[in-house]
Amino acid sequence: MEDKLLHEKKSGWLQVDDTKINEIFNFGYSYIDFLNQAKTEREAAEFIVEALENSGFQNIDLMGHLHYGDKVYMMNRDKSVYAAIIGHGSITEGVNMVGAHIDSPRLDLKPNPLYEDVHLALFKTHYYGGIKKYQWTTTPLALHGVVAKTNGEKITISIGEEEGDPVFTITDLLPHLAIKQREKKLEDAIEGEGLNVLVGSIPNDAKEEAVKANIMHILHEKYGMKEIDFCSSEFEIVPAFKARHLGFDQSMVGSYGQDDRVCAYTTLQALLHADIGEHTAVAIFADKEEIGSVGNTGMYSEMFDYFMYELLDKKGENTPSALNRTYCNSMMLSADVGTGIDPNYQEASEANNASYIGYGVELNKYTGSRGKSGASDASAEFVAYVREIFESHHIPYQVSELGKVDLGGGGTIAFILANKGVDVIDCGVPVLSMHSPFEVTSKYDIYSAYEAYKAFFEE
């Protein structure tokens, strides 16, 4: 009787056979390949669209009428993607959505980034999202981005990823002279204006700022750039190292950008392999979540509404109240990462309501801060509905919170869709060292997320 009444947390690795372990590890290899190809939201969107098209998805603008089984997508300004597979039933009866985001914390170049100081050339940066600034010093860094010129030309640049490429770095003060730095709080030891990236040291024959002039000469020679072109560019500084298998047992993945590309990749694979039935399946790959989901590529934008309008219109269901009715009848897994309890920082978690690495996909009934401020709180009925899906498909899951109540908190895109009337719960992969240049996940949890999203799409 006790076995039936009590809920025991158990490592997922103890519940799988050799065949399943091989599936998990093979999935991990393809996931690592994705991480190494998609270090920015533009690169992730390009990867996603290519995978969709290879699986028979078509740009929705090219479709006249939609019928059961049609596969469509919309690319929004090269930074976010929406995709759908049309089900048997009416769209207004509700769709099954899984929504992830493809932006990650990073350093952006300022509009006028290049300068020279003490005969060295550097880039000024403005950090994006919640980072611990000290983690970005003395680390090999790569430069990814695009330059848009006034003549309509767009140049894509990636430096620091290939063997033989130069890398960049942010220097730090030697410990011998760091007495005053050590006296500062950890948050203040490295200031935002101190995140300046070292990019060169050779002067040319210019009379002033000779090192800066030499860097501009190199950029002009290779990419046709002038200094003013930085103003119409989007350059991101990201870690230069590759995603790797982690641990003697290779049971984990260590990489930059797993928040939230681990959920984006599993959402993509779930959509590509799902057997769609009654409900239309919709996948969201959003931008700007790390800074509040703002802008025309974030979830606050009405671009997703436009995509849904297009589905309704081309299915012949677009009436004045159709979109609202669709949302109110829809269900969603907000596919965003959560935190795993860390053996080095156990005091930040309440063990009974914490997620464990390797124990399965994580459900967060609510996020928010302190007194649930800013939270989307899933109803008991919807939590039970999701539980039934997972349990009937033998998908391991754990229900948790984002750390202890008064320590802080966080949010996802869940509340934005909930505001439209959608039933939403956060469902993702637990992560260690979240928002750092090298985040850690379990391959078991990654595969569990794939299985969870696929089962939800098929419901």
C-alpha cells in the first residue's frame, strides 16, 4: 500500500534498458551537433527552417488552402519561427502548442564598438539577458553576426569557431594587484562597461589610433566593412568552445546556450516525428525571451497572432471571434528550462520541491518571484491532464519550483499565452550553471523532454 501511496523520486537511468540508452545517447549526439551550429537566434532559426523544409514543411505564404496533414511554417525576420501540422479537427476547437525560445544570454556589440586604448584594439559590449559578468572574463570568445549595408547587401560573419580561426577574450586583473577588486561584492567586481573584448594589437602606419585603423583595414579587406557599418549590424559575442559530452559516463551535455535551445531542439524533433491526429500541432521558436519577450520577434509581438490568423484563414475558419475561441480552447507546454538542484549550492533549493539531473522532464506549475509575482499558475485540472498524458506514455517527470521562495525567481513565455486564454504549464529540462557560458544538462532529461513534447503534440 505504501508503494502505491507514496511518490518516490528515482533516477531515470535505473529505469531504462540498453536499447533505450542507445536511443538517448544517439539523440544526444545530434543535439550536440545542433548546439555547435546554432549559437545565436539567427543561426538557430536557419537550422530549424532547414530541418522543417527537409521534412516537407512549406512557407505558409506559398499555401492557398490548408487541409489535414499540411505542414507549414513562418519565419519572422530571421529570428523566430512558428510551425504547424494541421489536424483532423477544427482549429477553433483548440491546438496543442509547445513553445520554446532560441535566444540566450550573451554580449552584444555596442553600435560604435571599436576603440583603441593603451595601444590595444577592443570592442565595447552591452550584455544581453541575466549574466554573471565575471564568468565572461578570461574565456575564449567568438564573434557571430550580420552586417546590413545601405545598398541592401547583408554579410554573415562567424569568427572563432573553426580550427585555425582567431578567438577573442575579455582580460581580468592579475591576483597580485587585485586587492581592491577582491574587496568588492561579486556582482560589482566586473562592471558592465568593463566587458571590453580584446581584438588586436598590431599598429599600421596611421598617425593616430594605429591599432584600431589596422583592425578596420582587416575588416574592410575581408568583408568590405567601414566603421559606420557597425551601426547597422548585429554582432554577438559567445563562447568559442564547442558543446561536449560531460562526465566519465558521458551522461551529460556541457555547452553554451542550452537555455533554451535544449527545449527548442527537442520541440523541433518532437514536431518532426509526431503522428498528428485530431488537434493541430503548433511549435513556437521565439526570440527575446531573455530580455522580456519584447520587440517584433518576441512573444509580446502580434506576429504569432498573425500566424494563427493565417492558419484560420487558409483553413476557412476565420470569423471575428475565431482567434479568441482558438486560444481559449488551446493547451500549451511552455518549453523552457528549469533549475536542477546543485550539490555545491543545495542551500538555494528546497529539496522536496527541487528537480534532479537525470530524473526526467521538469514541470513547473508556476514560476515568478517571491509571492508568485509575474507567474503563470497552471490550474489543477490542467496539471492533471498533462500528468495523464505523461503517465500513460510512461514518460518520467518531476514537479518542482525554481529554488527557494525568497531567493529570487524567473519567468518564461507561459504567462503571455495564458493571457490569451491558453492553458499553459512550464515543462522543460533541468539545468546546472544556468545562464553561464557552460551550462549542464542530462541526456536522459533531454530525451524525456523530446518524448513529452511528442506525446503532447499527438494528444
